[in-house]
Amino acid sequence: MLMIRNFLKTLIGSVTPFQVLLACVLGALLGFLPITNGGTIAALVLVLLLLVLNANLFLAGIVATGVKLVSIATAPLAFAIGRLLIDGPTRPIAAALANGPVTAWLGFDSSLSVGGLVLGLVIGVVLGLVVSKIVLRLRSAIAGLEEGSDAFRALMQRRTIRWAAWVLFGGIPKGGFASSAARRGLPIRISGVVISTLLIVLVVIGGWLLAGGAAKRVLVRELTRLNGSTVDIEALDIAWFGGRAEIVGLQISNPEALDRNLFEAERLAADLDLDSFLRRRFAIDDVVVSSARLESDRTTPAIRHESSSKAPTIEDESPSEIDGVPLPEGNLEEYLQTAREWKERLQQIQGVLEKIADRIPPASVPEADSPSSDSDDSLEAWLREQVDLHGYAGVRATHLIEGTPTVLVRKIEADGIRTRDQSAPTYDLVITSMSTEPGLVESPPAIEVRSSDESLTAELELGRISKSGGQNRFDITLRDLPAERIVEQLVKSQNPPFSGGSIDAAMTGTFTLRPTISLVGPLEVVLRNCTIRIANESATIAELPVRLDVGGRLDDPAVALDEKAFADALEKAGAGALAARARNEAQSQVDRGLQNLENKTGIEIPDDVRKGIGEVIGGGLDGLLGGNRDKD
């Protein structure tokens, strides 16, 4: 009954055409906004405008509900319109709005929001004009009856009719229906101004008092989405005036083992820089992590995030070279018996890097000189992937952000990180220059890890995505590791290829984030006081340097060993028998390979060619660590 009364009041009651037009426009704008995904602030602004501008609230609600259903079906169209406005001739305007004070909070970096506002404005204006015209015609017709019919006027004077009119549409307008047809109301609703003021005050006070709880929910949601499984936070306290924030009880679960945490910390304290708050910019100067642990057990199993599965990658093939360095041929299976386990570990590392790369448009990460059409194709593919992962509402035009990134964490420092093994050394972690738009920051994102016993040092730097440019590089050093411990990680054999002594290893190289997560670099290994076994020969060697060339996709890298150089190193180390055995094994594999080639092609290979190939190509040490290259 109430809806019918409001509807009739809109048509023939005291509602003015101006109120009808405003209600349709603001209701349509509300309907097209992705309120739960970046459009909350803009929606609040529209609600305040509804109250202040004296729009008909009932009609606005009806229009918003209907348009919301339409917006679901027209999301691809709204997204396309938004992209055209953001990346087309109006880009300077979009950039100014996305970076301006206050307007930066209204979602102008969202293609769906911008396109939705345009569609909402068009539909709202058209609908408002149509409904206003219908209302005016209906009221004019009733006014004509009122002026030209004595019987109608007499009927309207009856008490029962006036009471029924009040029940149905709020009563007969003062001055009759003729006056309502030409009525012009105030554009501002005084009561709406008062209510809006009170709402703003309540929102500010509530936001200040409840900021910790609201920020905690947002942080948990975003971290869970990025991690791919549950992230728990016990409490988040924010001291706005003091510029401090503190997270208590952080647990980041392992998506591959839901009963464990990848990382756990009792407390994280940070200094906040809120000078650019109105422009939606947040800078965190120093984050200090206390009582951190890796691979700890969870009291309750985590839940995998529903959108954690990765969409198809833009391109799956490995590049032929990285930074001008050609990639080697071969694979882990040829050298490691535990290649499968190592690939799984590498896939976890790759997953972290992919989540970084996925949020950066290809245009902002130029991997090499390429035609603009190729760049456009890559951007289109990236956008399709982002829509599949996050939906239309989750895709942001981060390239509009100028000056400083939306969120910048200048430094995160965690000392004394422990693992499940209590006897193992602790680790110190330093992360610098992490941001949502790294292309706006001179200092590249970097991670540094060091163990307390100096057995591990690792550094990673993402230079290519920073403002200053450069290479994506890594540097990993392992020192004085027990050989038995390494052998257990590499082979499953009762008669391992080496035992005793210690191992040093170092690898320095570069990597790419696109088109795939790929790396290239030499792995320098030094075996000290180890017993080496090749076939039936063995020898104890004081020091043996080994170089492996590694390159290709991170989850399936190619590995190449210069067998001749390795044999020379064995001979230099005083293991002549092993060196001879290595050369014989290498030559025998070359002979078998050439024989297979002759059998398949029917072409006889001359002896001098065989000899030359044998001196250059070797394969005798491919199985040094239990690998399984096909030797048939």
C-alpha cells in the first residue's frame, strides 16, 4: 500500500518535474555504480545529493533497483565505454579526477565506474524526461477536468474523496490540480541539508573510532585475495593523529598446505605518512616485525580463496634470451633425480612473482622493443586476464595514477625469523620500496634475506618495473652447507654421486616478469673435501669448482653443464681417473647420439665430424645427480 501511495503521489501529487528528473538521474547513477568494489564513496556522495537536491526518494529507489539489474547485463558495455574515456581523448580529464583531492576517492580509475556513470547519466536523463512528461500530461488532464467540470469539482470537495485522495497519493494539492501541474519546488531540501550534515559528522566520527575494524576487514580481504588462501589478523589499531598503525596476530596461510602458515608474526608496527590522504595516497615509512615464524602449524585449517586459481597466462613459451644472454638447452630431469619436487618449489616462488606481474599492465613493463600493435595485443590480453581473475569491477586503470603511488611501503624489517626446525638458524628480512604503482618510484622494489650463521644471502631487485628502470636481478649465495644435506635434497639413492665435505653455491642473474617468469644466470658450485663418484670410479677432492648454466621458465628451467670443463676441473683437482671416466662417458653418449642420427636419416657421418662433435658436445655427466636423460 505504501508503494502504491508513493507511486501515485509521484504521478499526481505534489512531486515536481524537477524532483522527478533528479530522482531518475541520481537513481540511475547509483544503479550503475559498483558499490561494493571501489564505488562506496561515490555512492555515499550520490545519496547525499539525493537528500540535499530535493529529489524524490521513492522514485530514485525504484530507478536504482531497476537499473542495477540492467547494469549486470551491460557491464561489458560500461567497461568498454570507461576504457574509451580513460584511454581516449579525455584521458587528461580522467587523470586529473583520479589524482585530484577528494575526487581520487570516487573511483575514476575504474573503467566500469566511469562507463557506468556515463550510461547512468544518459539513461537517467532520458528516463527523467519521459517520466516528467508523463506526469505533466497526466496532471494537465486532471487539471482540465477540474477547471471544466463542475461535477468533478464537487466530487473533489466531498470529505470521503479527500480522505481517499490523502490515503492514495498524499491529498489534493493546495490550489487544486491545476496548480500542481505548474508547480516549481525549491531545488534544495532544507531537511536534507540538515540530515546530510549529521550523516557526514557521524561518518567522520564513526570512521575515526571504527577505522581499525574497517581497515582490518579491507586488509584481510585484500591479503586473502592476493595470497590465495586465508589471512588472519587479530587486531589492527590505527592512531591517526600519531601517525602509527599496529597489526597484532598476523597469520598468512600456505595455499598449498592449508594446515600451515607461510608466515606468522605476533606484531607489526608501522609509521604512517598521511599528508596526501585527500588524494588517496598512503605512505608507510617503516614496518617493524616482531616474533616472526615461517611454516608454523595452524590451529584451524585455512580456506582457499575462490578466485585464487590463475587465469591462462598471456604467453606460455619461454623467451630465447634474456637481456641478450641466450638460454641453455636441457632440463632439470637430466640432472636431478628429485626434479619434480624442485619444480613444485619453484612453482610456489613463481606464483608470488606472477601475482606481482598480474597487477601491472604490460605497457608499464616494457620487456623489449616491440611494435605498438604487439603492445596493444598484450594489453588487451592482460585486460581479459584481469577481468577473468577479478571481474570488471576489479580492474583498475593504474596508469592514471601520477606523482606518487596509491600505497607505498618504504621499508619492512623483520629480524630473527624462525622456522619449524628450532635448531636451524634464524633469518633477517628487509623489504624496500613496495608499492601499488612501482613505476612511479625511483627506488626499485627489493628483498634481502640473510641467515644468522651467514650460510644464506639472497637479494632480489625488480628494476624493470621502477621509475629509474634497469634489470630485474637476483643474487643468491649459500656457504659451507653439509654435502649430505644437499644430496638429500637432490637425489634419492643409496650410492649418491658425492658425499662428505661441504658445498658453496652462488648464482647471480637476471629475470623477466613477461611474457613468462624466466631467468638466466650461471650457478657456481664449489665442492670441498667431498668424495665424488662417476660410474665405478671415486675420489676424494679437496676443492672442485662446477659451473652450471641455468635459464628458461622459472618453473621448468633449462640446465647445461660443460662436461669437458668439468672433466678438466677433475683432472686439475687430482682426480685423473674420474676425469678420464667423465670424458669416456661423454664421448660414448655422443657416439650413441650420432649412431641414432645415422639410423634415422640413413646418412653416414664422417669420422672427422664425429671427432669434432665429440670434442664440443658432451653428455656424460647429465646423470651426475641422478638425472634420467634418454640415452637410446
